[in-house]
Amino acid sequence: MKLATKTLCLVLGAWMLTGCSLHPLGIDDDEWASMSQTEQLQAYEKQAELDKVRAEAQARERQAQAEAEARKYEAMAAMRRNAQYGDIVQCVLDPLDVRFGGDWKASKPQVFDLVRGEERDLRLQDLKERYSTTAQVRFAESGLEVALCRDDYYASSQGCTRLLGTSRDFHRGVRQTVSIDRFMQGTLRCDLKPIGRQRY
């Protein structure tokens, strides 16, 4: 077997294992049938080059995202270390019912605190720990809003509930019944975390 034929077989085998279409570069069946073996090999090699470039670009993108997340985490950690009164809100979500599948179930109370501008996931579990799902919580940089949202691709503008208040409201403590359609319902209570000599 000639070297070119061996190479063609190896490239073809690798191409088919990746689950891609049979012909590289989007070449249709008629055009492929009219191509010589050398032209087909060149097409596979060109496709392999394009796949390599794409994979490298995706790797760079993942690296950039990881670095951005690390910078964001570091910024939040620094803000938490240097926080002043009003920069951190502490919240309790209790009682809480979450819809798992088609059934509403009483769920574990949730306690969390957030720095201004922070956004993170909140794991929700039923009381027997048989089911779990994820919500997303965030504290606006303004310090005047705590949002609780569905964390899935079905979420829309109706996929969030917002607790709004002035600085004085959050100082005194804000309480609100929250409901996200077909996802969760309960009571959310939030106030500002005491820092240093600041007291209620």
C-alpha cells in the first residue's frame, strides 16, 4: 500500500471517529466522487488544519474565560476583605418550596451573603435530599436589589424575582414573598451585614 493511501486511511479513520460528516470541507457527494485520491487526501489534510485551528481558538477562549473568572473571584474576595457597612447583604430563604419535575416539595432553607456586584449559584434540595436543582442569586452593585433567578436555559424575564429596597430598608431588614413560575416559592429576608463597629 502506498504511503498516500495509508495516510488517507488514517485521516479518514480519524475523521469518522470524530463523528463529523463523511466528506471534509463540506464537499458534497457528487463533487467528492469526481475528485482524485490525491485531491481527497488534500481535502482531509485541509480539514484537519482547520479543525486544529478551531480547537486552538476554543482552547484560548476557555483559557480567557477561566482567567476572567479568576479575576472576578479575586475582585470579589478583595471587596469582601475590605467591605464597609452596606457592601454585604445577608439573606435567608425560608420557608421554601421547589418544583422538582412536576411536584412541589418542601426544601431546605437557604442562607447566603453577597458582596455588591456578586453573582453565584445556589443549590436547592428537598428536605429528604433526593432532588436538587440550581438557582442563581446576585446583589446589584447599587446595593438596592437582590435577585433570585432560575439557572437554566428556560429562564426569561419571568425567570427572576427581585427584592428591592433603599439602603435604609436593607438596614432595617426587608422581607418579601417570592415566586418564580413553575420553579420555586417562599419567603426571602435580607439585611445588611454588620461590619466593624456598625450595629443594628
